[in-house]
Amino acid sequence: MEFPSKFKIIVKANSKKNEVIGYDELKKGYNVRIKAKAEDNKANKEIIKFLSKTSGKKVRIVSGLRSKEKLIEIK
């Protein structure tokens, strides 16, 4: 999947599998489901790992470490 260099995601933690389920026009971000729970930074680590694998590039969370809505940067 091709992502822009910076984009917003809306995270649903504790899901059955890791997947990007589409773009939310209202919130202007990608809906992402993550298997990890939203505790002890587990979901954030899983997001970085999943998006890095999906994009084939280095990924970091720019903002929103404690929020469902996060700003992601791909290098």
C-alpha cells in the first residue's frame, strides 16, 4: 500500500488482526486495526512494525502517542 509521507491514522486496538480498513473522509485519516492492546505502549509498537512492513519504509509516530488519532511519518 502506498502512503503519503505524513498522514493521520485512527487506531482500533485489540482487534482480531492488523489491517488498514480504509480512509475516513470525515476525520481525514486511515482507519487501522491493531491486534495489540492499548496499554504499556504495545499498540504504538505494533503500529510502527505493521506500517513499516506494509510500506517497506521506516515509520515513526509524530504525535498522538496516547490518543486513538495519530500522525504518522514515513521516511
